Amino acid sequence: MQLSEKQKRHLKALAHHRKVIVQTGAAGLTAAVLAEIGHALDAHELLKVRLVTEERDDRQAMIEQICETTGAAFVQRVGHVATFYRPHPDKPIIRLPG
């Protein structure tokens, strides 16, 4: 899923006041964590995930894996927190600007 810059700005503004819902553990991105991210995206559409790793390259690899596994679009990363968006298939809550 590709987002335009206008859509990303809109989602960043919506995500600003939201709290982190899912956090990776010491084991990294396990199947259970990926499943939880999928469930959280179904419930919230816009999701912040705390990526617990010190290496920037590892965080980027986690972001790519989350996008590939869940079908979510990457919105932004600030430090250890990444924001993802995936519209609900039946009842989308967030309306993106055109």
C-alpha cells in the first residue's frame, strides 16, 4: 500500500496524540507479536509500535517485515516508535484525503 505525502501528513497528525499499543520484546518480531500487530491494525487502523532494538538497521528491517507480513503502510518512524496504517477491510474508520 502506497501513501501520498498528503495522506502521510494527515495520518501523522492523527497519530501524534496516540499511545504505543504494541511493543516488541527482547526476542524481536516473533509470530505472536506480528499477530498482535495485525489484530491491533484491525481494531485501530492507525498504530504505533515500539521497536526495542538499538541498531537503526535492525529497526528498519523490523519495519519492512511488519509491512510485508501485515499489509500495512509505513507512515513514519521517530526514534524507536514506528507508525503504521492499514484500513479496515469492511468498515474503515479513517478517511484519507485524496
